Amino acid sequence: MKDWIDCKDKLPDVDGDYIVNVDGTVFILSYSCYTKTWYDDYTFQTLGVTHWMPLPEPPKTKTI
């Protein structure tokens, strides 16, 4: 897995879901490049995101 990225250094280049740190707690939130905001299913904007990283690739499964 990649290292945490400080929001002061860089924000995501692509809209999508990311692993984020808010006050020492880890969440999965969505990011909008257009509005430059983090949000979840309940609120449009989530404040306090300090670090983020991309979600890992899903596990590869064998087809039977």
C-alpha cells in the first residue's frame, strides 16, 4: 500500500473514493476535484481531512 499523502502537499487528481485521516481516525470518503471537497453519503463537505491515500486494488479471484 502507498504512503499517506499530506493534503497540504497534494490533493487527488481524479474524483473518487479514498482512504483519509480525520483527527487520527481513518475513513473512506469521496473527493470532488471540481469543488475540491471531501464528502460522505450524509454531508456534502467533511472538514478536517489531513492525509489521504488511494484505495488498494481489490483482491484477484479465480473464476471457476
